[in-house]
Amino acid sequence: MKALKHCFLPFLSCLLLFSYCQLGSAKEEKSAQDRLIFAIDLIRHGDRNPIDPIPSAPYQWKEGLGELTPLGMRQEYELGRKYRHFYVHEKKLLSPSYQAGTLYVRSTDVPRTLMSAESFLLGLYPLGSGPTIGHFPFLGAALPGRFQPIPIHTVPKSEDSLLSPKIDQVIKENVLSSSAWKENIKRVQPHFAAWSRALGVPMESIEQRGACGDTLFIHILKKIPLPPLLSRREAMEIITTEKRAFALMFEDPNVGRAAGGPLLHQIADDLKQAALAATNSNQHSKVSSLPTLRYVLYSAHDGNILALMSAMHVPLKSPPPYASHLHFSLYLRADHSAYLRILYNDAPVLLSSSDSQGYSSLEAFLKMADFQGNKN
């Protein structure tokens, strides 16, 4: 599985360093005059412990159930380092030192996503980039190591219609009765009774993804013993079935619209406003004394990436691995026209209006997002 690569820190670091050139490839800009004016990243949290334990295979998780692990922190830190190279050193979108108002960070109200955002931001603005006291460096750093604190915004899940919309009813009405869902269940349903005995939990439906498949995946990933009555082959069967089922939920366009529509509309709004601000600034040659928002970071979950991809009519066939990232970069040409590039884990996202490298006009993207129409 792709996610198994996260077991190896050296390999991960090399992979992220290699992908610097993927973000800044020769085909990325249409001409030397085009400039990056705005960017948005949606990241999945890094490696974590299981959310639910398996009664028949008890294990003491050091950080606690559902919590980000040290490996997950490193994954997000390396991702932040990669984007520092791209945004600060290569494209000059962001300043080498943090400037308030130039970036906005939003996370779901979950410890692992909040900590992932912190880890990413430490890569984006590492130790040594933070402020000193007053204008006299010899007085010392404001914080040890010249650490740069950056605000991370969140709201309670019950109030978060952007990153945690309520979709249970939409899934029930559009997915659980579909032929694709029933076919996925039919293949493994005869095993439910045996698997329930082996796991020590009732397994009556695949919707109980968190109670078994995800936890078994982490047991295998971290080489932790499986339940005695469950073979590795059976564990892989459960994992594969439940991963497919989870992705299948978001393939339905109604679910994609309900789960990813609010975020897609917010992204479209931000991109439109950024293009208008950059065009007005160029045309009037004004230099505002106020900082301009240039970058937005969302720290969330695999379901958020699945939902947004579905809302853009390019649904994924499998859940995103840990520390996956969906990247939007907005460029402005000399004639003030704007275009967009979208990447998922550094691979082009091919919308109906995109070319083979993931480029699309901003106008086409806004139309796809139904920017002028109904938000729902």
C-alpha cells in the first residue's frame, strides 16, 4: 500500500525533497512574466494512532487513541519545509519571516489536525525565523530558538459547516442503498460473523469502518500483533473492503456536493478575491500599507480531501494517505488574466477544463464551482 512508505523517515524526507522540483517544474508557469499571487493547501493530518481499539488485540498506544504520532509530526514538518522552499525561496509569495495578515490557517477542532498544522507551520517558518526583542537582535530572541508562533483558527465541530458539514442523511439516502455499495458489501458479508468473533466487536455493516479496518491497518503498518483468530489475509480483506467503502461514499455527487461544496465555494471566493485584488493593484500601481492575504492552509482529514475532489467532479478511488495535500496555486499574467493549477500529492488534478498538467483558467474553475449560482 502507498501509505506504507510513511514507515521510513529517510525515504519520506527524500521523497518530499525530490518533490520540490515537482511544484516548480518548467511547465508550471506559462511565461517568465507570470507570477504566483495566491495559494491554498488542504492537508490531511500525519500518521496517527487508531481511533478505536480492537478488544481482542489490546495495545497501549503511547500518545493515546486518535492522537498524532511523532512520525506524523515529522511528516507534516517536512511538508511545511517543502512549501517554504516553494512559497518563500522559489516563488517569493511569502516573506522569509512571518508577516501577520499574509496567511490564514484553519483546522478542524481535533488535536491531531491542530498539531499537524503546528508541525507544518514549523516547517514553513522554522526556528530562527521568529522575532527578536525590539529592533536590537543582541537583546535576544522573543522566544527560544527564535520560534515563530502563528495563529491557527478553529471552531467546535458542531458549529463547523465548512470542514465538518453534517452528511449522514445524505449518505444514507444516496449511498447505502446504491447498487455499487450493495455489491461491495455482498462480497464480504458471509465473513461478518467470523470476523466479529475474531475482533471481539459486532461487525454488522461496513459503515463500522473506524472499529476495525482502520485499526487493523495501523496494526499492520506498525507491526503490532493482530487478533489471534484473524489471519493477515483476512485483515487485509477487511482493510481493502472498508477503504473502498469509505471512498465510495464520496464518489456520489450528492455527497460530494454536501460534504465538499462549502469548502469548494470558499476556495473559489478566495481565488476570485485574490485575482481582483492583484489586478486592481497592478492597474492603479498602488502599494497598500496593509498586508495582503496570500496563502490559506486548511488542516483536516482524509474525508475532507475526498469530499473536495468529489465536489470538483474528480472523485478519488481510495482514501488519501497520511499527510496528503491538495494544492491550489493562482497565477497572474501580464495582461491581468488569471489561471490556476491544482495538484494532489504533486500530481495534476485533471478537471474538465484542465490541460494535462492541471492548468485551468480561473474563469473556468469558478464556473465549475458554480460561483455565480447556488452555493448548495
